[in-house]
Amino acid sequence: MALIKISDLRERVGFFEKQTIKDDRGQVKTVEVEVATVWACFKEQMFKDKVATVGTVLEGTVSIIIRYKQDFDINTNMKIKWNNEVYEIVDYSKGVFGQDFTVISARLV
């Protein structure tokens, strides 16, 4: 992957997580709550990567790059929303490129 600069983070994305809450009547229900909104950079897989990932967990994923230090913890139960599309987190690597960025592999739901 090419070197990333802060100025490459041009897309606004939201991180959502399911939480259990009680409604007005005291009934328990599960809702998706926005945990954070951050700037990100989307990278599509190159053709050679698409061929290499056929039949694996990473097949059909995109890389979403965000700043390393965030006010929330990322986990694979979260969803990412961008341009009215929802992505599920497959995997992530914290501290890539000298602990400047976190790279998230995500698949369109």
C-alpha cells in the first residue's frame, strides 16, 4: 500500500454499534447507535489483490484508513456507514505506517 498522508483522509464515515436500551415503556430493544464520526480514506483492492483473496475472508473487501488515535475502540461487531452504504468490519490493524493510521478491512453488506 502506498504511503498515506493526513490530507488523503477526505471521506467522512460513521461507526455504528448495536446497543441494548429500554424504550419509553421499559421494553428492551436493540438499536444501532453511532459511536463516532471520523475522516477516512477508502482504498479499493488492486486486481492482483482481488485474485489473491478469492475464497478467503478478505474477498471483496475495501481498506478504510483512519487516524490511529481515536476516542473510541474499534471492534469487529461495528458497522461503518459511508455514502448511504453499510460495511461490516472483517479485520483491522492498528498502528500502521509508524502508528499514524489504523487500516480496517471491511465488506459491503
